[in-house]
Amino acid sequence: MRNVVIILISLALTACSGLTQSDSLTQDWKGVSSNELVAKWGQPTRKITASNGNTEYRYNAIQKMQRTGSVNPSYVTVTGSGQVVTTPTEVIPGETYFLKCETTFEVDENNTIIAVYAEGNNCDRDAKLASDLKTS
């Protein structure tokens, strides 16, 4: 039952993820040069020209996670009336899942970051990391 709850919570959090402008990232990186970004984060995963002419520096973070399975053994219960009740073995399979975040820094023609966006199911961690990298 506990594993079912964990899976449902994971699905709910994944469903809530989407493209958002991260306030902490925006405050930390807005106005900073793209050269400083590359010095701290390294070369972006992708660098594209947006429809408005600005450049987007996109960084992808992916973590492969493994949740181990479990086995709840069968057991026999004898009720007060003498009835024997057997509970069957329950096998809960393990699973592999991925935590992802794509962080996009929008850079204007002056090589200044003007906006930051994050999309994925693990962007809160990446937002903290980005903030830590900026201040280190």
C-alpha cells in the first residue's frame, strides 16, 4: 500500500510540472552576462535562436532512478470462529524512472540574460543548484 501511495504522489508531481519561469533563477541570473553563465554551468546542451532574435541557452539535467521491488509474503490467519484465512503473496515490482529538468536562459543581443525558464519533474532541485552556482 505504501508503494502505491508513493507512485500516486510521484505521478501527481509529474503531472504538475510544466514550463515555468523560476522566480529564484530569474532574480539570481537576470542581468548577468552569458559569458558568466557558461563559466559557471559550462557549454549548454543546446543553443538556439528564438523567433524574437534572442539566443536560448538550454541545459538538460536527467537522472535515472531505480526503485526496488518488494514481496509481502503470504500468511495464514485463524479467526475467532476458527475460520482459516490465507492472504496470498503480494509482489510489488521495482521500477525505473527519470528525473528531468531543462533550464532555458534567454539572452538578448547584448549577451545579457533577460529571462530563465525551467521545465520538468525535477526543476526545484535544479533551481536551487542554479542559485548555488550563481553565488559560489
